[in-house]
Amino acid sequence: MTTVLESLISNLMVPTILFFVLGLIAAAVRSDLSIPEGAAKFMSLYLLLAIGFKGGHSLSKHGLQPDLFLAIGVGLLLSFLIPFIAFALLKTMTQLDTLNAAAVAGHYGSISIVTFVAASSLLELSGITFDGYMVAVAAAMEVPAILSALWIAHKYGKADETASVPMRELLVNGSIVLLVGAFFIGAVTRENGMEMIAPFVVTPFTGILCLFLLDMGLNAGRSLMRNKHMLSGGLFAFGVVMPMIGALLACVLGMMIDLGTGSLFLLMVLSASASYIAVPAAMRIALPQAEAGIYLTLSLGVTFPFNITVGLPLYLWLATLAA
């Protein structure tokens, strides 16, 4: 038990996670600390570009091997299935109506790209390698969960309360366009491209991520304090339990396709995270009667802080054991 705790604490004691905790603390004590909106937007774009480009560069060295397609297939399956598990759990643990339960469930099948970036950084700081194609897996896991959530809402809710989301709205989401675009640019420019922009996408990456996670900690803490009246005990518990269920399911499937420690960890993180960018945008269009305060507070105010502070070290320890 002592060894387990030492391992978890060691994985927690990295600058990126600690800056996020600093943001949570600053929000809790009502500090006026803030990051300008324009700077936060730039950092978000930078991180998507950097992680996408580095992933594409890694893929160019790896090649289009069968393990790439296996990993993407498993990612798609997880993204499609997890909302059904989340919906069943919500109907058991909470008093949410069908429409709101479906909207929340969709967030948990999709992914948080910021959590993925933080996880990638944790691996690099720990000296653990991972396959660059995991960026492609992340991109592939954005959409299926949304489709599952809409099917649940239509099947078990009132049909006239649901609307269709144009596929174009999902595929041209800014974060997806930049992530996938940078991934392909990194893949086609190979070593020459990396040599040209390495001083931009490699050297400042961790420092910018620390500032970005500080801002995310501030936003998550303030969102939780502002909307805590919407969180029942069951909802709060769901926001902590569901990520671990997703991570364990991904661990089992990832072991079946023989993923290495780093890639298995990232698959677990993707399955454990909850979207607070792409899916809320889709739900505003598709399920406008669902309470945004519930699903945003759960994903950003509960699950995101849990994953960053407790989940990442826990999933890395489990992935190390499993792989």
C-alpha cells in the first residue's frame, strides 16, 4: 500500500498538475488572479497545434501499421458505448430526467483534449514513450458519443424534444480542425518539419501548459462554486465514479490489443475524460431544453479537476501495472 501511495504522489508532484491545483485554490479563496481571455485562447490554440503536430511527426516514423487501426477502432467503440453506461448509471444514482441524463451521458463518451494534453505532458516528464497515433484516436473519439446521446434522448425521451445536429457542425469544430490539421501537417513534413518548428512546439510546451492549466483551475473552481446548488450528492458521485469506470473499460480493451504503457494510459485518459467544448456546443443545438448548468458543471467543475489531480496519477499507475 505504501508503494502505491508513493507512486501516486510521485506522479502528482509535477508542475502541470500543481499549477492546476493552484488555480483551484485561488478560485476557492476568491482571489482576483486571472488570465486574459485572449491569452487563454492563444494558449488553447498553441497546445492543440503542438500536440497535433508532434503526434503526426511520431506517426510518420511509425507508419500505417495494423496497431494504428486497432487503436482507432477501440477508441470508436469506447466513445460509442460509454454514453450508454453513463446513462444507466445516471438513472440509478440520480433523479435526472431522461433528456438531461442523455445530455450528460454524451459528455462522458467524448473526450477532453486538455486532459489528453496534460496526460501526454505527464508521460514526457516521466520519460514514458507513447505512440503518436493516439492523437488520431483522440480526434476519432469526439463524435460517436454525441450520436449515442442523441439516440438515447430520442429513444427514451420525448421525440419532439430532440433535434438533429448537422454532421458538418461536429466535423468543423475548431479544436478538431486544428488538431487533425496539425496532425497531418506533422505527418507529411516528417523530420524536416519538426526541425523547422521544434523551438516553437517543443521547448515552450510545458511552460505554456502550466499557465493554461492554471487558467483551467480558476475556471473549474469558479464554475463549481457558482453552480454547486445544481449538484446533488448522486450527481457529484457520478462525476467521480464514471471516469474510473471509463478508464477501467479502456484498460481492459487496451490490454486486449497489446498497447504499451504510455498508449494504454492515454486511452484510459481519453475514456475517463468528459468533454466541455465540443459536446456542449452540440447539445445546445440538439437538446436545447437540457440544462447546460448541469452538464457543464459536472464535466468542467467535477470530472476535470478529479482527472487532473487524482485520475492521471491513478490511471498511470494502473497502466504501468497492466502493461
